[in-house]
Amino acid sequence: MSANTGLVDTYRGMILPQLAAPVMVFILKKVFDRLPREYEQAAALDGVSRLRMFWSVVLPMSRPVLAAVGVFTFVTAWNDFLWPFIVVSDRNL
């Protein structure tokens, strides 16, 4: 399957998978932007520091997305390890 894409034994074939990594940052930003601000405001009224607010309010609410991003990141790292073995057969590359 990889041979049909024209990516075998090319630098393009090794660089292309790296372009997906910033997607995880955008996913997390979207999730943090969509969290209800009322919870943060309530914590601020209770006198909670910004770090404690993030640790006790924001992180628990975003736990499912953090787990998904962790899985995606692990799979991406694993693919980054295996991809050169698949697409490169030329020892000089």
C-alpha cells in the first residue's frame, strides 16, 4: 500500500506524518475554550488560585479529551518510530 503512494524512499514520505502533531494542540485549545466559564468564576469567588482552579476545575472537566489526546499522541509516536522502517529501504537515505 505504501509503495503505491510514491512516498517510499523519499524525504517527503518521512516528513509527511510529522504534520499531524500540531492538530492535538488545536484540539486541546478548542476544548479549553468551550468549557463553561461559570465554573471558573465560581472558583474565583471562592478565592481559589489560578493554578488550583486549573488543577481542580478545568482538568477534571477535560479528562476524556486529555485521554483521547494521550492515545492519539502515543499512536503518533509509535507510527513515527515504525514509519521509516516501512518507507525507507535505501540505506543511503
